Amino acid sequence: MNKRKREEISVRTIRDAIEKHGRFRFRVKGVSMFPFLIDGDEVIIERVLPEDLRTGDIVMYVRKNVMIVHRIIRIHTTAKGRRLFIIRGDNLSYEDQPVWEEDIGGKATKVIRGSREFTPPSFHPIVISAARFILNRARQVKSLLGLRISHKDITESLRRNK
């Protein structure tokens, strides 16, 4: 079975699981939500009504057969009452393509990191921007001092503190 076919089956399975059981658990891969979600964290996605979603919530949606978990940074409501979500990964400087309410698969309600479980923070986008600014400044200072800091270093530190 080729990779694309496996991905299509995976996306269908996720949607079916959320519809049938109201939730789905999976392992995060990548650094787009770093440092709030780190590579290897497990996330529980639960079904949610679009009208219950707020700016700052972390949601899952599928685009081109890829499951994406990012944060809502703005919500627009059309004249007909449909909601359009502007979403971005916390560690990214650009927004995802807008996502219609019917394309939201669910909301992240729990993160499992090692033996710890916690509710994902619903930060306002300004707080996320400030955190990203501070992390970037820390990297610049470390670089000026001849030190190196990487996602891997921070991730290992976060894992040690579980």
C-alpha cells in the first residue's frame, strides 16, 4: 500500500473515531506548535460545536489529507452566519489558509507528555506573539554569546521536567 493511500485511510479513521466516540488520541509530529506542543506529545481531540470555539483554542483540521493541529487566532462570521477560522501554528510566522467551520475536526482538550497530563492553554494570539518574540530574542542572545539553542535542546529540557 502506498503512502498516500495510508494517509487517506488515516484521515478517514480519525474522522470516524471522533464521530463515533467523540474523541481521538494521537501523537504530535513536528515543531509548528512548539513550545506548547512538542514532537512526541499525545493529544486528545474531542468533538466540539463550531459556535463553542474561541480565539486561542487549539483545533484539528484536515487539509490535503494531512491532519493539522494549530491555534485559532481570529474568527470571522459571514452575513449568513457561517464561521471562518484563521489558524496558525504557535511557532510559525504565517497563517494557515482559512478553515470553514465544517472542516474543523475537533478541539484539543488534553495533552499527555510522558507521565503528565494537562489541558492545552487557550492563549490569546498576542500572548503567543510575545512568547515567540522572547524565544527568538533568547536565541539571538545565545548566538551572540557563542552558545547554541535549538528546538531539540528545549524539547529535551521540557521532557526532563515531566
